[in-house]
Amino acid sequence: MKQQKKSIRTEIFDWNQYLPGISIDCAIFGYHEKELKILILEYRKSGIFALPGGFIRKNESLDAAAKRVLQERTGLDNIYLNQFHTFGSLERDNPEPMRTVLEKNDIPAPDHHFLLQRFISVSYLALVDFKKVEPEPDFFSDSCLWYDVNDLPTLMLDHGQIVQTALRYLRSNINNQVIGQNLLDETFTMGELQKLHETILGENLHRTGFHRKMMLSDRLERLGKKKTGKAHRAPFIYRFKKQS
Amino acid sequence: MKQQKKSIRTEIFDWNQYLPGISIDCAIFGYHEKELKILILEYRKSGIFALPGGFIRKNESLDAAAKRVLQERTGLDNIYLNQFHTFGSLERDNPEPMRTVLEKNDIPAPDHHFLLQRFISVSYLALVDFKKVEPEPDFFSDSCLWYDVNDLPTLMLDHGQIVQTALRYLRSNINNQVIGQNLLDETFTMGELQKLHETILGENLHRTGFHRKMMLSDRLERLGKKKTGKAHRAPFIYRFKKQS
DNA sequence: TTTTATTGTTACACTATTAAACAATGATAA
DNA sequence: TTATCATTGTTTAATAGTGTAACAATAAAA
């Protein structure tokens, strides 16, 4: 973890470069040690947890802004990224969490401060390679860490609902989207792919049925090699076909 | 069609009651004479066509705003309404269409006019009963009319893309959602329901397969009565079960 | 060589879907 | 009254897909 302390000079930060009233929140999923993880940031000194997010520059498209925010937080480009819902409940119209963050960091928090307005949140789902990500806290945050989706802290405002909506979206698209391609290594065994699906769906799948379905889907190619390891038949290793 | 001319006093309209930079656009679908229709409005004297839309009040949730906009345009409450995508391309960052509308109506159009800013559009899909709708033009519009989705005029900005996205959403959800419940009369024949599905999907379905699938879905109840008409067996009439 | 654990394959039952054949029936025409 | 016509409802056969279990293969350890 990088320990370089960034100077918090947000009072002179140019908030004016962004569109007011619209934020982007990202549910960034990764997969590690058989657990589905999501990136959560914690605001400095406040004990307030939130999804990583950002704002839209005045001459930037919505999708480009989401891509930029992702790049800033994960260091990754070319990420699987998908807008899934826009949240605008009145529950969001609550400046208190951000006021606490500002005050705990000794930043003036006048009522008209950019961060204290009501935001409509356009939310994106991202799937990233856990090992390639170097989470980057932002100005106000002292951590941006992976959490097991089943063991999350209480999140700010409606961010808990956003996560649940993202999870539903992920689960309902597990067969349409090429989930594994973005969450697994380049190559993997059938067992590893099945475990990923089970983790996302939160239920066990029948081994042979899953195996057959995947092979019939014609999206995998079997690499002739086998893996070595324990006292049993070695599994084939697979990878997703390039195009589909 | 109501002919009462509303006075166009938009220059004193209180735009300040709305959140800036965010609009709501509605793809409002109806079904009439075996055609899928969508409500399109034409701005007065300008030849500019657009989806009906509106803005979010400062103390109103996003969904409530969409419901209100729908109510204002169709006169209907309790509408099937579903957010499907938020559009924010730079193509939208173009004040010219609205400037034309304002100028053609002799309304001052300074650069800072509310309607000339860049809007991010949260788009909703609505399914309404064609016969119950009394389309209401807004301040700037001289018509709000039903168009066949296959015969639309050129729409403002990216509204054409919005319609196509809404159609894809509708087609992909034709089995998940209870489409017919919102687009057909209370009672209908199996042939009418099939024709609706065919119209939405743009392809022919097998009659007997469709019939059985619908009956097995356990969402229809057959009303003992039959319909009278032509020189052939009379069809049963059906309606959707109350709850599911 | 045998045992063990896990993977890959095959088989069977059951369900869903496609496609066609067939039966039912309200009006019309003979 | 009877035959026919057009359309709807039902049944059947063929095909494809899924859930489940049995069985075969095999790498390492005993």
C-alpha cells in the first residue's frame, strides 16, 4: 500500500470543470480466492464507506467519464464496463455524510459546496482482473480496498442498494455476458470456471451439467496441455475463444 | 384533439424549480390496429421532432419525476414505467435544436437559457393503453402524436437512438414482462395476443407453439364466453390473472 | 499394483420447443 | 338440412436442452 500522503487542497480544487448534480458511481468487481470482491473506499477519518465515484467533465461524454473514473481508481484501461441503472431517490438528497467528511478533514463546508449538492448517480458495473488492480484512494479517502460482497460495511446513502442492484444485474447476465473472461486468468480449469459461477450466483451447480453446457456453448477452447498437481486425473485447461 | 391554445409565456416560467443538466425522456408505447406506436411531439413552427420529456424538481425523486412527466403527457396514472438507460453522449451537447425552437416562437434565447444547456437524459419506457391516452403537447409543442415505430420522422439529437434502445429493451423483455397486460384491452383472443408479440418482435411466431406456451405460463385465465363473428370456430377470450 | 480423489464422458429421464397433423365449430352456401 | 370453409383448439411426433446419476480415465500416493 502506497503511503505517500497527498495534500488535501480540495478547497482550491476546480469543481467548476464538472457538470453539477450528476455523479458516477462504480461497482467494481473482482474475483480472488473463490470470493467475489468489490472495491469500496473509506473517507479519511470519517468511518464513512462508499462506492468509488467521480464526476463528468463538461466536455466529456458519460461513458468516457465512467471509463476515466475507472482508470483513475484501478489504473486499468480497456475494462469491461456497463451502465446498469441511474439512482435518484430523495434519500440521496442528504449532504450530511459529505459534510462530515469535509469537516473531519478541516475543509470549509459551506452549504453551496459542490460536494454537498444533490446528485443523481449514474451507476456502472465493472469487471476487472483482481491481480492487475492497484486501488487508488482519492483526495478524501485513505483507503480503497477490496471487500467480499457478502461482508460489506454499511455504505453511505443508497450505495448499499446500488451494490445489490449491480449484483442482481451480474447474476441475471451470467449467461449472456462473458463474465469469466473478465474475472478469471487467461487460462483456467473447468472447476475454476464453475466455482466462479457458483460464487456469483450464490448456489451450487451440477458439475457435469455445467461442464457440458460450457462445452456446447462453443466459447471455450481446450488447450492440449494438462495441469499437474494432486493424486488424481489432471484437468484440461481452457481459455475463451478470441471472437464470438 | 383539444384546440385551446395555451399562451406561451415561457420566458417567465420558473426553470429554477428544476435540477439543471438532467432531463427525462420517455419512450411511450401504445398498440393500435396491429401497429406498435410511440408518442412523438413536434415543436411549434420548427419541424423539430422529439420524445416527450421533462425535468426533475428539486425535491422530487427521479422515478417520481418520470411518473409526473408521463401523467402530464398522457393524462394517465398507474402506468407501466421502467427506466432503461441514461444517455450522455457529446452529441447531446448541442443547443441548436432548442435555440431554433425558441427563436421560431419569438422567445429570447440567451446562451444561458435553461433549455440550451447540456442535458444528461435519463430515459424511461412506458406502456400505455392507446385508447385511454389523450396526448398533451407542452408549452413549445403544437402536437404530441402517435407514430408507427417503423415510420418515424427524424428525431432531434440522439432521440432516434433512444427509441432504438427502448425497442431492443422491449423485445428482450417480451417474455419477462407482462407486455400484453399494458398494451391490450382487458380481454383479448389468443390471436390478438400473438399478433402483439409478432408486432413487437418483428417476426412471425408459430401459432400452436405460442398458444401452448401462453397456456402453460399460467398467467392467462380463459373466460368461458366465446366471441362471435365470422364463418369459423369462435375463439375463446382471455385475460391476465390478477396477481402473479 | 492398488487405492484415492477428481475430472471427463456417456446414458437416462424429464422438460421445453419446433413442426405438423388433426379435431372442433360458427357461419355461409348449396 | 347438409356440405364447405376458415379459423381456433388440441394432440402428437421429432428435436433440443437440462438435471441426475453412473461410469471411465488418470495422476499421484500408499
